[in-house]
Amino acid sequence: MSEDSTTRDRARSQEWFERAQKCLIEGVNSPSRGRAVFTGGPVVLERGAGSRVWDADGNRYVDFMMSFGALIHGHAHPRLVEAVMQAMSHGSHFAASTSAEVEAAERFCRMVPTAEAVRFTNSGSESTMLALRLARAATGRTKFIKFEGHYHGWYDPFLLNAHSHPPDQLGSPSRPARIPDSRGIPPSTFADVVLVPWNDVARLEKFIEKHGQQLAAVITEPIMANMGCILPREGYLERVQELARECGALFILDEVVTGFRYAPGGCQELFSLRPDLSTFGKALGAGFPIGAVAGRREILEQMTWGPEMVLHYGTFNGHRLTMKVIAANLDLLAADNNAAFPKLHALGDRAIAGLREVFARRKIKAIVQGFGPMFQIYFTARPAIHDYRDYCKYVDAQTYSRFIHLLLERGIFMTPSNGLHWIISTAHTESDVAFLLEAADAACAELS
């Protein structure tokens, strides 16, 4: 390989993991980091710079997980480090109005065409919770459409069919089985959820015909990102938007994953959509926890103080340090006429094409779905994965996990969960992609 690869020695990671289990449940703070995903235990990371991370044993990796997409500029970007240091020197947070939140909001609204106003929250989950509350208040209705396989955070009403299950448990597409993603949620919580298969216009039209007059909202991801990277069929999102408007429901676009990644205005700009509300997170904070709800001013103004207001409190809303980071982050993305975005697309497309060539040459049944800065590998004989049911029925997630563990041994850091996705940041380079392709080729040789 052209760079030093990692070793299989992760003794220090194992020591930290054993220590963590005495004070943390499963030794982690999220199941996606523990044994449920990483065979034998997690890789414990200690530092990062640019596109690289180093674990507790000193092994170096090229990072293609990038905090599930939060690190749009990679690790420890000098401009962001400077912004943090300057902000901290004058106080990180006041729980009061600051000029920093105004500067961040102005930049946000300039980049997102549909953002007549924005409200910052503290996470993507919080942003989708608030968007649904606003939609219910605006329409006076309570039901909403939630699509199979879409993840909108861990708010109770959204936690239906967001993870894969055996195909025989899914029910028919016309009457999907309702499978809660967590215990501890009363069945009554889901009374207002209309669960619908995604990427199927004909079925959506039937559900709208039946429930349309009761719907407060239709919420969708523009790209299904909780099942890897599943793209919308041509014209599908436009039709979802149209059907929502026809029945008087709000069209909510969940861009927590895709926002500030595919285009300055997110996928709504890329696909020429005009959502009533849209939600953001991950790349917006460039590594800091953040969420946002943006859209039509008349809807957001329901939060104006008064007896009929939509309540949204938060001690850490508009956190000063985070607002400073957001302003610096959006300036970086907007620099040189938004030059970051063509770079992200070109580099991602290069990685996708290279991986497809490796699988074809090695005669491995695998596809690479996505484009530009986000993609996923599926081990399958199918030419494409179009929806949640395709994923549950045709994707070999176990082989994917084996493949990623082989890549980890060769210096590529990525989550072994097939339900997530590969991320390209502005810190990645052509040499990083070349290193990935060499590692993938070596892993395929062992896999076959």
C-alpha cells in the first residue's frame, strides 16, 4: 500500500473498552459504537487531523465515517479550531441573546433558499420533533405520514420500522406491519402515524386518498440514509411534495443527513423542492451538536410568545460557541463561489467508480449506490436497492460487516453497519481515495 496501514493490534482499545463497561452501559454511549456493530469491541479513537484518525494503540486510519457525516471539513480544521479558541476565550455560552446566533442565522438563510427564518435546536432529533409540533399546530391535524426505513431521530412517534427486520415480518406493502424500534413506547403513541412504503407513488396516492384530510404532515428524507444510501426514483420527491400540498398537509424534508453536503441549499436545492419546513443537523455543526428547523416564516412564527404559541424552550439553544463554529463552517463552504461542493462530488464519484471497478474485477456481487459525497456498498445480486423492503430482503449485511472489518485492518475507518453510509469531506484527497481502493482490493481478495 502507498501509506502505512494499521495493524491488528488493538490491545489498548480493548483495555479501554473493558474499563468502560464498568461505568457505561455496554461500554459505550450509543449502540452503534459497541459490540452490536464492531466485532470484539470498538476501535477507541484518541485524535484526528484532516482525513485521518488515530486509535489508542497508535494505529492510523483514513476516516470515511466522519462522525456519521457531521465532519464536513474533517478533523480539527484550522479555521474551526481558531473559531473555537476565540469563542471560548470570551465565554462559551450565556443562555442569552448573542450576536453570534444572528451571524449564524444570516449565513444559514443565505444558503438555504427556502429558509425565510430558522430556529436552532440542539440535535437532529430535536429538530424533527419541533417540525412535527409546528405542523400539527399550523394544520390543526394530528396524523402524519412516516415512511418505512426512514429515521428521524429517537422521538417516540418516529420510531416505527426504522431498522431492518426479516422480510416475513414486514406485512404487505398495502398494510405494513408496525414494528416499534424500542421498548418503553406505549402503543397509543403510534395512533397518529400513517406508515407508508417509500419510493412507490401509486401506493402513496392510495394512502393519501384514505388519510389525506387528517394529515398534518408528510415527512421524508430526500435520500434514505438509514438504510445506507437509497436514492429517490425520478420524480418521486416532487410527487410527494405535490400530494402533501393537495391534501393540506405540510411537506417536511428531513435534511439532517443531506443538508450542507450535496449543495449549499441541500438536496432541496439539488432536486428543486420547496418544503414547508426542513430540518438540519450533522454537517451544519461541523462536529458540534446542532439541529435546525427552517422554512416558511408564518409557520415558524407560531413560536412567538403568547397564549397560543408553539413551545420550544432550550437552555442551550443558540449556544454561542457552536454558533461561532457554524458561521465559520458556512463561510468555508461558501468560499470561492461554493467551490467545496464540486470537489465533494468529484471525489465521491471517483471513489464510487473505483469501488465498482474493484468489485467487478474481483467478481464479487456488490453494488455501490449514491453519488458525490455520500454512498453505500451493498453485497447483493440485485442491480439496485430501491426501498426498505429491498434492503431487508436482498442485502447481505453480514458480508458487509466482514468486509469493513477487513478494511479496518488495512487502515480504513468505517462503521461496519450497513445501514449507514460512506462520507466524503473537504479534507479528503485523491490519495485517500487511492488508498481506499487499494485496501478494498486487498479485502476483496481475502473475502472471496
